[in-house]
Amino acid sequence: MSDQGFQSKTGKSFSAESFAVVFRKGQMVLDFKKTAPRIDNIGGDQSQTIVSEHQPVVMTPERAKAFKKILENNIENYEEKPEEGAARELEEETGLKADPENLELVASI
């Protein structure tokens, strides 16, 4: 049997201003949305366009329930004793609870 490799790709960071949750039979969709104005200069005239970007996350209801538990737990931990320094910055950037000892994100499903 040949050696099977594993590759992981991390997506671009995304800061969402709003989100929607939609469900269907066997699926939960968390649709995170970012909206920003864009100004284009065309022939000396400025034109403003509103750009909307979506990052949907599709999961099974079971995974959504596990995600909910992890999210609730991390919010409770954050409210009880928010971290200082780099761990706090990592939390703000990602929205996830960070372990201040090794700065790795805690909680995976």
C-alpha cells in the first residue's frame, strides 16, 4: 500500500457583521456575511458599489449541536475570565477561545 499523505488548507480570515441560520432536512447552514462599500474611479468619476461576501458553513444537525455546546462553553469561559495579551488578541481575530499556554485554538469537532 502506498503512503497516503494528508494536506490541510486554512482559508482566508473572514470578519462577519451578520449571519443567518437556515435548515433543511439533514442540514444546518450557517451563512456568515460581510458587507463593505467599494469606490471605483472610472474616467474621473467615482462610483460606489456595495460588495457583499458570504461564507456559508454546512453541517449535519449533530455537528451543529456539538458546535453549539462548544460555543456556549467557550462564551462562558470568556465571560468568567478573559485572557490577556496574545491569547486575547487571537480570540479577537478568530472569535474562538485561545489557550494562553500554547496559543492554539481550543475546541474542534
